Amino acid sequence: MAPSTEVLDGGWGWAIVVASFMAQFLAYGSPQSVGVLYPEWLHAFQEGKSMTAWVGSLVAGVGLIASPVCSACVDNFGARPVTIFSGVMVSGGLILSAFAPNVQFLIFSYGIVVGLGCGLVYAATLTITCQYFDKRRGLALGIVTTGTSVGAFIYASAQNELIMLYGLDGCLLIIGAVALNLMACAGFMRPLNMPGYYLKQKAALERNTEEQLFEKPPMDDLKITACSTSTNTEKPLTVKELLITVDAKDLAVQTEKKGSFLTGLAIMKVIKKKQQAYFKYMHSMYEILQDQAMVAFCIAVFLFSLGAFPPVLFIEDVAQSEGLIEEVSVIPLVSIGAIATCVGKLVLGMLVDIKWINGIYLYAFTMFAGGVVLLLIPITKTYMGLQILSVILGFCSGNWSITSYITTKIVGLDRLTQAHGILMFFGGFGIMLGPPVVGCFFDWTQSYDLAFYFSGGCVELGAFILFLLTLPCWNKKHSENDRPDVHYTSNCDKVASVA
């Protein structure tokens, strides 16, 4: 069920872009502007800043850490069912949070439930966008992913107004009801390809009705060629395709050998083949982590996420605790940083396409600039100064959009999906730990100064490690992955997301 070339890069694909943009807007609007809710939760539950910070850190980090599981769900069930289910999770988690009796319940309802729902939306929207676009895939992904930043910009002001009008509980109930529109967005996500789960069911059904298929399994139906425009050329199976093919062969063997004394032996052979496929998958991940540049990039992303995410959660509380502003302004600092991040994603995405600009060093420079901003936050004593620093830090945080480009340069296109999953795990782990660590520093010193010095130091350390370990002097030999021009193919399994 391969897509024809006519449906790529246009047509219904732009409806997919709009639906995916709105899906990310609805799902990530509240989690990305959680800094507005954080002071309200502090006053409502009277818990420490470290404990309360777990809510915001989990909602941002859980989805990234679980990205391999979310991607597997999309591969097996398709983008539309996953988006519908994620709408139930996001909306249900927000509505449950309105009735939270304590922070511990809030950590589950808002942090974990909403976070997992956002992770499913992220994987589904980017996968369906990849399927509909080939040559304009970068532009399409860039438009889709700005939905998170636009959502953060609008939701920060909207939640502030809703809290003033209806209180914290009323605000969560309203945005939870609005999140149900994710189901409407899913209705536009018409699949181009049959998901893996349905492929295996179809294969089993055909084998039960047509005995001649036992002799020659229809390999074209067993492979997932999500964005392939040619079915005549034979290609070696990827690790993901091998796992699905082995599952389909499992169905054939069990059907063919049913009632035979060799059934047990046949099943053992199938289990052995599946074990070999999984071993090959784990070995390929091990090989990715043997690359020095990839390890440096993972460390850099972890340290940047650890240090640069806390300001999104704490910046409003910093302004209030320092007496720079009595209450959240009409345009909160979270909104200012979000719109700057949106601009940063687009600008950095264009800069990295320039041939003479090294993407790794560009990422390291944005990390260095972001670290300087974090070090300046404790000594800034005006609200205008915090606004300027929020703009610069938000722009630098837009470097998330070039992670897939850099990963491609390091490991090559064939291993891009696995490498990007590893990278997202490190990023999610850093995001999850950052706010609680900063909260611990405040509970210990009753000041944000030491916390932001720690955050800035982590980001600067990450920039230094990335720059040092990717210097040309480390390259003793040139491999295929170091070629300057990377040509993107039409296989969407090999295209990572632009965050």
C-alpha cells in the first residue's frame, strides 16, 4: 500500500500539516507554559519548590523518555488511533488535575498522564507528516513543530486570564475540555500506509484462506514502506522491518504446522530468529554509542536540557520572589520565551542549511550563549532585564530543531531513527531532572542564585564537551557518515523529527 508520487509534497499533505500543527498546539500548550501554573500550585498546596517542580519536569520529560514506545505504537496502530487515544489522555489528565488533593496526585495526573499523551501526539504528528512529504519534508516538519511554541505563547496568557476569572481548578477544566479537540485533528490524519498491526492481521487472514500463500509469503505486504515511491527495487531489510517480518513468519509457521508433532520445534526456530533480530537491534544501538561525536552530542543535549529547561518553569516565580513584579504580567515571561523559541527554530533551521556553517558548532554556540544568559539571571534586578534574557534564552532553545540534522551528519541516514531515539532519551532525562534539582537548591538556600549558577555551569560544560570532542583532530579516518551532502530518501522510517 505504497503512496503514489502524486500525493507527496502537496495536496492533502497540507491538511495533514495544519491538523498536526493544531494537535501539537492543543497538546503542548499547557505543558510548555506550565510556569504560569507553578506559582499557583505552590500557594495552593504549600509544598516545597523541589516537590512541586516534579510536576512540570515530568510532563516535559516523560514523553521524550518514552519516545521509543510512542513510536512503536504509531508504527503498529497508525497515527489516527494514537492521536485519538492521546486526546483522551491529555484531556483526562488535565481534568483530573483540577480535582488534585495534593502534589503527589498532580504528579501522576498532570506529570505522567498528560506527559505520555503529549509524547504520543509528538510521535504521531511527525510520522504522518513524513509520510505525506518528501522534498518539502523539512518545511512541513518546521511548520508542524512550531505548534508547540505558538501554543506556549497563547496558553501562557490564556491560563493567566482563566485563573483570574475562574480560579486554578476552573482553568484546568476549561483547557482540558479544549484538549478534546485533538480527536477532531485525528480525523484529518488519513493514513497512506497500512500500520504494522494490520499488516500482520492481514497476512494471517490471507494464509488462513489461501493455502498457496504458504509456499511463497507476500513479502511486499510484510514490509513497511511508509514513504517508498518504488516497489520494484529490492532492498535489504532494516532492523525494524526484520522484526515485523519475523512476526509475520511466526503466524505462517504456526498455521502451517498446526496439528503436527513438529509444531514445538517450529516455534522454537521462530523464537530463535526473533532473538537474533532483537540482538541485531541492540548491537546497532551499541555501535551508535561507540561514536565519539555521538556520545559528545548526547552529553551536550543532556546538560543543555538539565540547565536550560528550569527557567521555563521558574522564571515567573523568580520575578515574583525578587519583587520585580507583583503578579504575572499580561504577557508573561513564558510567552516571551516561547515566541523567541519559535523564531529560533526557523532561523537556526535556515542557517544550518548554509554549506559553510557547521551544524555541530552552531549548536555549541547556542549552548554557550544560553549558558551565559543563565549565569546573568541571578544578577538581573529589573523586569525588563528578565524579558531580554528570556528572549535570548528562548532563541537559543530553538536549537532543538537542528538535532536531527546534526544526528544525520554524525551517524548517517541509515541509523538516524535509532540515534535520534537515544538522543531524545538523554534530552528527556535532563528535562525531568532539571527543575527538581533547581528546586532543591532553592529549598536549601532560599534563593535562586546558586540554582541558576549551577544550571548555567551545566550548559557551559556541555558546550565545551561538544566543541572539544568534535574537533577535526579527532577524526583519524573518514567514513560514509562524514560526507558533506546528505541526500534524504523517501523512507520516512529513516527521517528523524524536528523538535
